[in-house]
Amino acid sequence: MSHIRVVELAHDANGSLGLSIAGGVGSSLGDTPILVANLTSGGPAERSRKLKVGDKILSINGVSTDGMNHEQVVNLLKSSTDSITLQVTQGEQTQVSVSGRTSSTRGSTRGSTSGMTPEIPTVRTPTPQENNVFDDEEAPPQYKTITLERGPDGLGFSIVGGHGSPHGDLPIYVKNVFSKGAASENGLLKRGDQILTVNGSSLEGLTHEEAVNILKNAKGSVIMNVLS
């Protein structure tokens, strides 16, 4: 396990810590560790400069989060009106290129909610955590660079999410990989993968339609950074 950091946070005037969490036993993400999913701009968590999206929360005020469900952790975060002490850790993450070379990097997973701690809403398709990334609780998310060659059957996958979606402001996720198309032929893109960039353009904060247009307009070799 990587170095454990101790972070002290105080609620703001609205009673918020300025962070969102994901995961927990029995959550829609599967049985996963508690992760920092998002930091509210200008909130206590961001101002502390000690928390990063993707950090795993090990304990809250000395109480271990191991084995807790999402709601229990939310209640624990809300239980203190004064300062809260978190123990967190961030594991090394491996970026795998299509050529097979690997490099160690610290990536960031983008959360889908702002404010305190609502769980990331998902449509009923496997999320990154459901794709067995967290079968071993210590395994970090995998960041991959995938190159798809657009052919007559197109890129061959559909997406969900986006800013202002029916489930809230979500990242862009792969909904389905079709049996025909570049994604199926390549074999690296999976349902539930979060698409971070397309040909160097970030999808962060884009609506569903904007993300669809970027993918539709990408010709030839389409290079995507994804969180799997």
C-alpha cells in the first residue's frame, strides 16, 4: 500500500466538506473501497490541497471504512460538525499503451457529483469497478491509451453520461461495445470504461451530444485515454 496521508477538513458554512465519494460494500459500483470521486471547486477538500480524486479513504475520525457500505460512510462524514480527520492513500496506476509499453503514472478519475457525498448514479451497465478492477481491493484503476482505426462499421461502441444527463453531471462512459466495429476488433475497450480524452480533447464537462459529436467527427486513427 502506498503512503498513508492524514487530512483534516472542516465543514464550510453550508455544512459541506466539498467532496463526493463512490464505492462501498454493495454499492452500484460493486464491493469496492471508498474513493474520492470529485472535489468541489473552492470547497474545503480542494482548498486543503491534500486530497486528490481517486484517493482511497481508509478511515474517518479513526473509524476504518473497510467493510462499510456507501450510506454508512456518508453518515460518518456527516456526523461531525467540527473538523474531520481522514486517512487516505493513493496507489500507483499503470498506463498501458497499444504497443504494450507501460509507464507508471498518477491519473485522476473524475467523479459525477458535486456537493457532499451522493453516490455516482449509473445506468445498469457495468462500471469500471464492476469490470473486476477492484476484485483485489488494493488494485488501482487502470489508465489505458487505446487507438482505434475507424473502418466501414465505425468505432463500434455507444456511450452514456455527460454534463446535464438525466442522472446528473456524469463522466462519459462506454455503454456497449458492438459485435462489429473498431472497438470489437481492437478488444481493449470494455463496457463501463470511462473515456477521458479523444485525440487529445478532454471530454470533461461536455454534454452527451457534444461527446457524441467529437467521436463521430474523429476520422482515421482515434486515440482515446480511458479509465478502466
